[in-house]
Amino acid sequence: MNEETMPTRPVDELDAQLSGYFTWQSAALRDIPSAEDVAVRIADGSVRVRRTVHPALVWAVLALALVVAGIALVVAGNSKPALVVTSSSPSPKESPGASDPVAVVTFAPSYGPGVCGSGRVEIKRASGGEVPPAAADAIVSPTGGRLAMALENANGDGGAIVIAGPEGVAPRVVAVFTGEEIQAAAGVQVVAWSPDGNTLVIWAGNESPGSRDRNCGNLWTIATDGSRVVRLTDNGPEQAAGISAFAPDSKRFAYTENSVLFVLDSAVDPQQAPERIGLGGCPFGPSAMHWAPDGTRLLLVCASTLVVVDVATMSDKRIGIPFDALAAVWSADGSSIVAARGDGAPGLTGGPLAILDVDPVAGTFTTRVESNRSTEWVLGIPLMSPDARWLLVWGGGNESDLPFYPTYVVDTATGVTRIADFEILSDSPFAFSTRRPGATWLEGNDRVLANDNGTLFEVDLRTLTRTAVGSVPAPDFAWFPLSR
């Protein structure tokens, strides 16, 4: 698509988008820049302009973002991180209006003004008999599993966490929430199921790039039988939990806040304060986290560094990756790591993507193969299948005239790269977050479950075809296959 034939965006709309981005920059640099704010907007493509804008403008905005990130590193490097205050055995606290206690881990500082201080999202377990929001009528769960999602009430006074499926089973409410700003960025998000299917992890908060006191986010867990709700973090303004993951045993739980990793003994009934370790090689916080198959180590993807953490000792090993590590997963036996990297600055590639075989003990790697197609830039968080067979990258380049940013599907064994003519990875209303993947890997790892405007599709990566298998009235969801 050349400059003469490229559709144009109305000047006032483009001006508004750029103005909003510069407002965020200004707000972030008033005091100490929020590391997560800066990095996530670069790493996940939040500094994004739709395809109707000339690529040169995208490059300019991304380059400017990198400059801001550099400033943030200098300023943040001269500042001490906020202290975390925890009790050795958190005492249960009553959630407003709840009949059951909620275990709390309390973080400093105390809350200030704004929605994060006085109007934060609160979640409590369902008392029984709640009618799902009307939107739940539109849910069609794919065969062989369950869907979980957050749905707002029609009158905007809160909403419910709903589980639907398997087929033939009516949606049911397992928890209710209040305090969400309807139409606000973020809100309430079901991030994931535990491996055993008994627990959901929820992120609830607010994201506002132009107002720092309106940025916050907390993690909760909810028993899928509706019997228990647990608050794991208690953040106020300018504090937000990041990515998280259950251990294979479904008990231990890891999460991040900016450049700190926390590990809880249990996400369902925490009896100890979380262990913590600073991620010095990860100044903006990681973009992805994976437990080793045996649950003894954690792998974190941190821009140009892979961090391997021994959970027993909370010690870490840093493995430098040239340019930008896009994704990484453990091998099936946990003895090695497969990673993908670009060949340019974060978010920018300009060349092929490389698949690496990494030795986590020696800290060395070799290049297995390079993709046979290139993408000028990478948006969102690239996804690698659990068996490292496929890499999905949401990007942009000059190879496609699709009316949306395409998803590049990379065969990690051969480097053969294809572009889907439909959306797989795409935008999310959780614009600045990296908390939930853009697609869900299905059994066998050759297929993903993806949401395209409310319709759920099963996408076969071998044939690059898709089949409609369900529908959801929410922009995001979490899926649990009953075959686990």
C-alpha cells in the first residue's frame, strides 16, 4: 500500500490520539516515571496507530517512546523502590458487604484521592441465587470446556464474575463486584484458571494514562464453586499488580509489580507473606512468566534479558539476549528454554525473528532458525505455544494490505512464516496491560481459541483456517478445557 492510495485518518482524530499520548508522557514525567507505565506502552504496542496512519508516523511515535523510556530509566535509577509492608500471617479482613473473611496482604503507601483510593473495585462471593447479568444470555461455550468472564450490570452499578459451560449448563455467578468505572480502561478482568480448575485469578483496577492517581490494580482469587474470595494485593494510586501465574500444583502463585517478583505459598489460602526478589535486569517489569514443569523455577521475559528464578532460594540467573526477547517457554522436561527475539530496539524489528535454544544453566544460546518473513514492528505480547512449536506475533509491515494489523504465524522448527487473513491477536480494552494473552492455546498446541468481535473461533495454525465455536459478550475471557 503506497502513500497515494493509503486511506487517511481525520486530522482531528489523529491529533486527539497523539495529544493523549503526549499527555501521558507529561504526567509520567512530573515526578518519578512509572516504570510499568512506560514499558508496557512500548512492549505491548499501546503506542499504537491504526493501519490508516502512515508507517513513518508509527516509527516516529515509537522512537519517541524509547527516548521517554531512557529518561525513565535514569530517573528511576536514582530512586528507591517503594517498600512493601506485609504481615507474617495476614489476618482475614471482611470485604464490604461480604459474609466470609477475605485474606489481605497490605501494601504501602496509604491511599490518596481518586478512584483507586476511595472508589476501588471490591469483590465478594456470591450469596447464592444471583441472576447473571443480561449479557450472559449471549454466551455460547465451546464444546468441552468452561468460560469465565466479568460482565457489567446493565445499569452500571457493578457486575458479576460468571462461569458458563460446559454445553447445556446455564451460566452461574460465582462472585459480584462494585466500584468499577464503566467505560474506564481496564476494570475487572478474569486473567486465568488454576491448572486444577478450582480457582480463578482476577485483576481489578483502573488504567488512566493521563492521571497517575487513577492508576491502580489488585489481584484477587475466586473459588470456582463460589465459596471463597481472597484479596491478594491491596494497592492504592500509582500501584498496580502486573502479570501472574499459578504453579503447576495450583497452590503457589507468582505475580509482579513493576520490577519486583512476589511468590505466595498459596493463592487460595495464603498463610505466609510473599517471598520477593527484585528484577534488576528487568527495570520495566516482565512481559511474560512461566513456571517450570516441576514447579521449582520461574522463567520471566524481560526485554533483552531472560530471568530464571529458583523459587526455593529466591535467587536468579540472568541470560542476556541481543536486542529484544519477544517470548520464551520451557521445554517439556524443563532442561532448556526456547526463546524468540527480534533484531532491533524493543517493539521494532526491521528484520527476521530468530528462534533460540537456551541453556538455562550455562546461560548460553544458539540460533535454531530465522523467520523467512520480517515485520517492521511488534505490538502486544508475542505468544509461544507451551510446546514451543509455534510463535504468534502481532505486528506490522509492508507485506499485507489487510485492514488490521496482521498476526504472523511462525513455525519454530523451520522458520516458515505465514500471515493470517483474519485477526488472531488484536487490540484489547485492557490497552496498557500484559496480564492476559491475546489467544488461548488448545490441546495439542496446534490450535488457539481467539475472540473476534464477540465470536469465538478455533484457529488451526497448520492450515490457517478458523471455525466459529462459541460467542462471548465480553472483550476478554478465560477458558478451561475439561480434558485437563
